[in-house]
Amino acid sequence: MTDEQRSPYLRTEALGKQVPSPEGRLVILEDINLSVAPGESLAIVGASGSGKSTLLGLMAGLDTATDGRVFLDGHDLGRLDEDGRAALRASRVGFVFQSFQLLPSLTALENVMLPLELAARPDARRGAEIILERVGLGDRLHHYPKQLSGGEQQRVAIARAYAGEPMILFADEPTGNLDRKTGERVGELLFSLNQEHGTTLVLVTHDVRLAERCDRVVELDGGRIVNGRA
């Protein structure tokens, strides 16, 4: 099946975001039209302040738009309340952030188990062990985040994101806090898992090498798409 024949899993229509400022309304995003097919990987690039992370947050339902619409797996996010968006994220979405966002009081195993337990998965512990072994941390299960390197923490975060078998993964600068060599290893892991699980991937990054591995790249400038196939 070609990209043209597949229904988009994620779609935005004339999406915009404005916030108040002392000088008046500040436009962060304007007229963003994007479609992402099931299993596709999309990189969003652009200079700092171009609106990349804001766009990611809107598409993931972490923020609400002031204009336009976002459809995720056929659901219009603008028609859902916060509880509805949270339920949709819990059942379909995974996240990887630049800052890892691990709970410092939990071990690597417990960090990965937590979302599985919240989803009432009966196999939460074994599922977490399996995915941590897959990312090369089988011998770090009982280490706390402060006992892990930056690369190891990001691997825990990736394991947590994939443990729930999400249909779509949003990654915001996943290698941004890592040195080049560690970032390359984490990027390799991210794409390997993505291919294994057939997950749709939407990636925000400054890393050109990471972006080039995606099926498609779009560039933002001043809150608008200026390059790439939307």
C-alpha cells in the first residue's frame, strides 16, 4: 500500500497557537497542515523558537490549539476534554523527552513498570524486564536514575515509552542532552524499536543525522512550514 492510499494516523488542519504578550497576541504557530501515515516516521526541524516543541505538544494533546484542528487516530482532540485526551494518550501514545523525565525515587524497573501498572497490565513486571533487557539494561534494573549515565537514563525512557506498545511515539529532542557518540547509539535504538513495533514516529530534533533517518522531514520557521512535504 502506498503512502497516498493509507489513511493518515495523525492529521492537522490549519493548526495555530497564539499566546498573550505585553505587545499583544504572539503567534507561535500558524496554518500548520500535516498528515502522518500509520508506521511513518516524520522529523520536525527548525531553529530554536520556531515552534517545534509547541507543535509536538499540540499533536500529542498535551496542549490545546487556538486555531485549527488535530486528529489522532480519528479522534478530534479539540472535542475532547483533558480527561478524554489523557485517556487517548494512555492507550495509544508514547513519549520520549530530552530531559528523560524519570522519577528519581523509582528504579529503572519501577519507572518502566509504572505506566503498565496504571494501565492495569497483569504482566507489568515481566513486560518491563523484557523491554529493559531489549535496550541493554538487563543488569541495571534496580539502579536509580542518579546511578545511571545520561545515555542509560534515555534508554530507560525509551523502554518506558515502548513498553505500553503505543501506536504513535512523540520524541522531543531525544538526543539533545547526550554527547555525539551516545546520541548516535540512542538514535539507533530508537529507530530499531520503531521498526520492530511498527510505531508511527514524530520526532523533533536539531540532530541532522537523526532527522535524515526519518521517512520525511519538515522544517518550521517563524511558526510556519517552510520546507518539506506536509
